[in-house]
Amino acid sequence: MRRLSSSLVAAGLLAGVGLSAAPAVHAAEAPVFTLDGPAEVGLRPHPATGEPRSTTIDVTVENPAEDQENGGFDGEYTVTFDLSGVAGIADVRFGETGSSHCTITGTTGTCTDAFGIAPGTNSVAELEITAAKGSAPGDTGGIEVTGTAEGATFTSYTADVTVGGPDLVMHPLDLERDVTPGQVQDAPLTFTNAGTTDADGVRLTLTTTHGLDYTRRYANCDYTGTKGWTKAVCDFPGTFEAGATYTLAEPIGLKAAAHAYTEIFTHRVEERTGVRAAPRGNGPRLTLTKAPAAPRAADLDPRDNQQEFDLRAKNTADFTAYGDTLTATAGETVEARVGFRNSGPAWIAHLRSGEPVATVDVTVPAGATVTGKPAGCEPRTAKGEYREEPLGAPRYVCSTSIRVFEDEDFALPFELRIDKVVPDAKGTVTVRDQFPSHPELAFDPKPANNTARLVLNPKDAGTDTTGGSTTGGTTTGGTTTGGTTTTGGTSTTGTTGTTGTTGGSTPTTRTGGNLASTGSPALPLAAGAAALIAAGAATHVVARRRRAGTS
């Protein structure tokens, strides 16, 4: 026993040595959060009579965590605003939005939040700032913002506040709203510096949606964009005087493209910060001239920097539905690809409302059960009423995104299990308006091809499954396209171009409707509207995301 005890003691000592020699386990690094807001704030001078007009800024905190599920910070945190730097220059109070947990005592503001910090950008508080009585144009000071929390650190933020400054106000355009494809309009952009000081250089940011083109690309503008929009950023050096109005020496030419339908032109002016180094247009330089027009009333309001103009082209889009025809045995699972194609000439986009352009309504043929569906398709009863179970429904409604391009194809793959062979079983595929009470598509001049058929085990191999025309062919010899090949009792589903074994195989036969996808994947999310406009608008709005339902 003594020997055993000695052995155990020795083993324990050795174990202790081993543990002490092992590298220490580091605690998780403390998160670092970034406080932010506008770096410079201009205030309207205090009026001789009446109340001063305020400028509102949003102070935010950024949580850089990428894990949206587990990256949040759940502890309490406090943000402190040192207002002593603007005493006698500006009066500061917390705004009504998102500032219920904030107070000001003397020259110190405090916001305490017990709900933590979610990943991404979160609003801390709104500050409403006005020029103090007795302040003068040119007076400047700073608001220092710091944060504290147990187990976290914050990077500070400073807002430089100045009484007076330039106020660039973009004038609205008077263009024709109803145009025809190919029509060109001149856009004589004009702005006023309605502030109290000169602007040192300006920048114009122009954004056009998919159906608008620029007739000329200028040497001092750079052009970027995607299929959905184009942005032009044009720099103008020099001094732009307070109280003066400026206009383009040559108006911007806007041309409605052949595929134009509902379009937006956004034009914004702001004081230039830095010089852009990017590809430029190959045309002449775009220049500004001082206009004799009287300036607008002075107000330091950045919301006046931007104007938007909506156009509507007299155009149409032909949405053609297509179905599918499949031959399969009982117990087999096959893939049916149905949907519609926009044959143009117009693209269709609901950029303002953000609503889907159309709905694809699919009814399932008798004898089959849906075992797989696209993510954007919702189950319905045969009468179109709500159904909770996602699979096995007799009917599905599938919403498109907020935009459908002029050459786009929306292909919807459904997996169907053949429970019982019903000869010539027919379902339907209809592209319609999202509201079934008025299913017609207002922009579509050919409603006859908005419905197609989905056929299982047809009596006639040449069954037409498209909205007015027969397409596709027949798959034989164990090769399927997006369907199922049964070989020796084993079923392989959903692989395009898979070749089976001819010996003892029972191939799935498809005819018609297998259109190649030329656009985006089926049913992209509707979040593209805001991105489409905001990407080129250069707005200064910060998205607010707060936890526990606070906004």
C-alpha cells in the first residue's frame, strides 16, 4: 500500500509538472466596437429673431462580428458625450428617435443600453444640434464620444461642429415622364450654394436604372455599375460661391433604351472630398457655369443635395410561361422544370414599391406528390388557400423578385414522386399578377401565352407544354436532363447530363419546356430595390438595427 501510495504521489507530481508545462489557454480576446457618425456637422447660424433650425445626426456603434447568430454582445454598455467643446457654440439635445435611454447633465450626455450590441451597425442615439445664441459664423468646436463596457473596448468618435458652411442644393428637373424607347432628353442639372461659405470643389453623382443610357461619357466622370444600374461620378474643382447658382454648360443626355419601362434618374451634388482615380469617359470634359438665377432661401440641409426623377417608357414585356412533360413509372422521383421567360422588349421593375413583378402559379398533376420545391414557392390548397405543410401540396405560388430583366428566364425545379401512373395527367403553370383577383399582367400584350401545361405520362409524346409553342425534345438511352434515370433498381435524381446504363434501365422521358436559364437563379430576394437606388445615390443614412425590438 505504501508503494502504491508512493506511486500515486509520484504520478500526481508528474502530472502537475506536465500541467504546469503545458501552454496556457488564452481567454477570448475582448471585442472592439467602433463609435461613428458624421465627421463634420454644419449648423445654420442663429437667427436674429425666432428659433434656430436644428441639424440631426445619428451616432452609431459598429460590432464587426460576422457571425449573425453568435456574434452579438449581451452586456450592458454606456456611451458618453463630452459637450464641453461646443459650449457657447452649439446647443445639443437628444432626439426623440432611439434616445429614450439617454440623459444630459451639464455638458455631459450619457446613454446606457442593457440590450447589448448586435453584429453590424447599431444606432446609439440621435443628436439634435442648433447654433447657440451669440455664436457667429465660423465658430467651431468638437463633440467627443466614448464608450465603456465590461469585457469590451470602444474606439472613440469626434464630431467637428461649425456654425455656417456651404449648403449645396440640387434643383429638381422638369423632364417628360412618359417617353418612348429611343427618346433622348436633355437634363440641365443646376444647383445652388445656399450656405454661408464657399464650397471648395463639388462632385456630381448621377445614377440611372437599367433602361436609361447616357448619350455621352465625359472625361472628368467615371462610370461604374451592374446590369441593374449605372453610376457616373463627376468632379469639378474650383470655388463655388455662397449664394450663387451653377448649371452644366452642356446638359446630360438621357436616352430611353429599347428595353426601358419604369426608370429612375438620381442626381446628387456635394462638396468634393479627395480626387477620384478611376477610368474616365472618352468624351470632352463636363463643365459648370455660374447662372444668373437668384439663389434659393438659405438652409443647411443635406437632404436638398439630391433629386430624383421617375420616367415611364411606353413599352411592353411578353412573359411566356412554359411547362414540362415527363414519362415515369410508379415509385419514381423526377424533376419538372417549369417557369416563364421574359421575351421583352422591356425589363419590368417595381423599384419604388419593392413588390414582386409577378407570381408563378403551379398546380400539380394527379398521381404525383411534390417532394422538393424552390425556396421561394409557398404551398397552397387546390383552391389557393393557405397551407402550412411545405411539401405534398396540390398547388404552389412562387413570387419573382422586384425586377425581371428583358432576357431573363425564371426556371423553377420541382421534384415529383410518382405515386400512381395516371395517363395524361395534367397540371398548369401560370404567370400572373401577384393578386389573384386581377391576374392580368398590365404590361403583357400577349396574355394567351401566360399559361402552360405540366404533363405526366402523356398519351401523345408531342404534347405542347409551353405558352403557345412546342420546344425541347425527348431523352432516351438512359440519359436525362434534370430528371431521373433508374438503373438496376437505383434512382438518380436531379443531375443534368447524367448518363445511365442502357442494360436493364428504365429511362425517364421528357419533352418540351426545358429552357436554359439566361438570367439570375429562380426567385432572387426582393432586397435589391434599396440597393439598386442607394448604391448610386451616395446618401448619408445609416441603417438602424437594434436588439429586443428597439429601432
